[in-house]
Amino acid sequence: SKLLFLPNKEIKAEARPATGAGGLARLNTQSKISGQTGGNRRHVQDTSYFVGLLSNKINAITTEIDKLRIESENIVTESKRDKKMERKAKNLATEVQLLEDSLADYNLAADKGRSGVN
């Protein structure tokens, strides 16, 4: 009988539930390792196959992360440019308003001068 040692308790491995209410299920480790889960499934025992699959997925994820990073940097750059252009537009609108006010004053003075009113 094997014993499991926990910090404050000693429990016999045979005493723990294998299935059912305890929630622990026994795994058929040999069938899980060989890739067989039942039926007429393909047996793949070559780890390099799975390493290749994982490498492909990692490369795809890395590529997608790089694309997202570039897109994020572009969005930040565009946002800064947009804010700068908004400030410039606001300043130009203020300048246009001042120039329109000055023009109105000059037009009023010119009208007074033509009509002879002081």
C-alpha cells in the first residue's frame, strides 16, 4: 500500500475515490499517450509530428501578434496626428474669426467714409 504525504495528513492512495462522487476518474494513460481514444482512430506516436504542429501554431500566433502590434502602433500614431490636426483646425478657426471681425470693422469704416458719416 502506497502512502501519500501531505503537510499535516497521511492518506492511503487506495482510500481515495477513483470515480463517482469524489470526482476523480482513472485515466487509461497508455491509450492517452498513444493518441487512441477509442474506435478506429489513427495512432500517432511520433512526437516530432506534434512538435511540428505546435511550432506551426506558435509561428502563426507570433505572426498575428506582430501584425496586431504594428496595427496598434499605427492607431496610436494616427490618433496623435488627429489630435494635432484638431488643435491646428481650432487655432485656424479662431484666426479666421478674428480676421472676419477685422474685415467687418474695415467694411463698416469704409461704408461710413463713403456715406460721409463720422
